[in-house]
Amino acid sequence: MSQIFTFTIYSETKNLPATWDEIAHSNIFLSSKYLRVLERSAPLNMTCFFIGIFEDDELVGCALSQFLNSDLLTSYGDRDKCLKSSIRTFAFKKFASHVLFVGNNMLTGQNAFVYKERSNKKAIFKVLHDSIIAIKAIIKSKGKTVHITTIKDFEKTEVIDLQSEFKSAYVFSTQPNMVFDIRDDWKSENDYIAALSKKYRDQYKRARKKAIGIEKRKLNLAEIIALEDNIYALYFHVAKNAPFNTFFLAKNHFSIFKEILQDDFLFYGYFLDEKLIGFNTLIKNGTAMDTYFLGYEEKLQREKMLYLNMLYDMISYSIKKGFKEIIFARTALEIKSSVGAKPVPMFGLITHKNNILQSKMPKFFGYFEPKTEWQERNPFQ
């Protein structure tokens, strides 16, 4: 007797099946506690859907989908003020402002779904496809039409498997995920420094010297709440100066994150003369350490090489605590490369509701996601 695969879409975590975390345990970003963070402090223009996939009556898969309504944004980012940027923004609003993600647009990596290994992969992907159609119908019932559907971020072999179900989708590649592998024989920051070539040991020493006078503190929930306005101002400065943004975090995002994930969420503040001048955040995900959002004062960032020092601090902590890798995500590729992160190509599938635009997707996508020119570094001996 063949198994019957079905799905259920949840909008509230209180309704998730009791066995949800048994399936999602391998990825904190699909766990019920992380989904509660999204439920309570997702960006204003984001609606989340949690998908349970069942084989007969047994939960065998968990997935996350996010609908982004960019009509609700007042800015897509202020860094590039030029004619091409203005045209791109106009075109985005007209043809791509309603995007349905299968995966997490706030992170880099395969955080779209997880399923039991013994399950029928082909059947899982078919049900996932059916759930996407159902979510689009829910969104349409609320007066919005999904322009673009995208499934992200996968390595090459994974996306080929998905393509067998999503046959009309265009396979795209974005900026790589910068991943830092921690060597088995590294037990401290000194082991990492010893592995660097002279040029990059000098870079390390120069950065550390510039940061003299800055105090780094791990902040607890009460401290994060007390500094919430300052924290958001530092985050927003970095976010709005990005070349392109499809969301901005809620002001309470970091405090909600700390409240729910507790020790799995780390918040570090950087202080100069008792004033908060920057921060970074980390998330423990099994043997991997995921870097998350950060913020800083631009002038002091340049003077104190603050961003580079944050990268070194993340590496030092992760080595000390025995993690296997650091997920540095995309953006700032060259500086991450200079501390030892390596690019891992990421792929996804994208479909536009307009068949003519879909046929032009290779050109259309390249316009919205221009190729980043950068030079890969190798800092090790």
C-alpha cells in the first residue's frame, strides 16, 4: 500500500505538531523556538508560513516560507544614488515587489526545509510544491499577488534534485556563502594566528592595535533592552547604506531573539568611553556558528578597524568553544576572505508569474543581482 503525502500550513507556532522539533533538531533555524522569534519580531513587511509535511499521519518534514511585501518599505537602501539604481527600484516595485521565499531571506544557507532521511525525496518535493501553490492562494485571498517565487540557498547537487520537481524554474546563483573551516588542531586564537602568513599576521596585529581602548562586552537580555534604541540606530545605519534591501528588522528583534534563544544567541557590544559604538551577533547551530546582523558607527569603524576586529573576535570565540565552522554568510566577501573564509557557491530556483518575464529571467535576474567583483585572499601559510 502506497503512502499518502500531505501538508499543513501553520501561521502560529502554538499550532505546530508536538513532534516538530524531533524533525527540525538538526537546524536551529527551523526549530519551533526560532520560528517563535519570527512570529514575534519578523520585519514589518514579512509574513511567515510554517509547513508541516506528513507521510500518512506522521510528520516527516518541516519547511519555512516567507512572503515579502516590499510595497511597505520606504527605502530599498540609500548607498547607491544613481539613475541605474532608481530605474532598478522602479522596476522592482512594478514587477518584483511581492516575493514568496521558500527558505529564509534573513540568512544565508539551506534553511528552507528538513525531512527524515528515509522519506521519499521526490514525494516530499511534490508536496512542498503543492504547499507553495496553497500559500499563494492564501496571499491572493488577502488581496496580494505573488510576483516571484524563489527557493534558496542550496549547493549545486541539492538544487539539481529540486529542479526535477520545479521544472519551469530558472536556476540562479548569487553571492557565495563565506564559510570559515576551523582546523581540528586549533584550540585557541594563538593557533589561528600562527597559521597565518606574515602579511596577514601583520594585518591582525594592526587591527588589534587600532582597537586599543575599545571594550567588548557580552550583553544579557536586560542590557539589550536598555540599549535597544542605540542598537537599532547602529543596525539601521549599516542596513540603509547597503546597496539593496528587501526588509528592515523590527526594533525589538534582538531582545526577542535573546529572550527566546537565550544562550544560543550571543550579543556583543563594543564600547568606547562607555558609549556603545558597535555590536555583532552570533547564533549557535549545532557544530556551526552562524554570524547574524551587526551595526556600528561608520567613522569609528574606519578609525578602529572595528569590522575586522569583530571578525577576529568571532573566530577566536568559535575556536575556543570547539565549533567546526563559522557561517560568515554573503556580503563583504573580500574582507571575510582575508581572515580565512572560503566561498561556497549558492544556488536557487526562481519563477516569475509572468511567462514573458520568466523567459527573460537570465537577463532580468542579472539586472537585480549584479555580479560582484572581488579578489579572493588566502591568508594562511
